[in-house]
Amino acid sequence: MENIVFDVISWVGLTICIGAFFIKDVFWLRLTTLIGCSLLFVYYSHIAIPQGVISNLLVLLINAYYLIRFAKARKAEQAARQTAPASLTAQAE
């Protein structure tokens, strides 16, 4: 039964990773790949395949890094939007 669970995890992870090739939005592409590689990382860790563990871990970390950068840029953009109207009204007075 345990092997079936891990086989399902691998198939779902593989399907998600392949499905990511059809996504055009960079945010959703990276998030989908992160999820798929996380599942494949779990699978390869379970069956002890070092190449699979390392490759999926690297792709997972790369996507996590860019998602964090994306979130920081989005937060900075929102902060700039909130301060821009305040500075415009201060100049108008």
C-alpha cells in the first residue's frame, strides 16, 4: 500500500511538471513547477535515487528563489502605489 501512495505522488508530480509547460504566466509557471518538483523530490527521496533528489531539489530551490523575488517586487510595487498618491496630494497643497 505504501508503494502505491508513492507511485501516485510521482505520477501527480510528473503530470504537474509536464502541465507547467503549457502555462504562460511566469508566476503560475514557477509555482506549478515548485509543487511538481516537491512531489517528485518526495518520491525520489523515498526510493533513494540521488540524481532525482538532487535535480528536483535544485529546480525546487531555483523556483522558490524567483517566487520570493517576485513577492518582494510585488510588495515594493504596492508600497510605491500607496505612497505615490500621498506625495501627489502633498505637492498639490
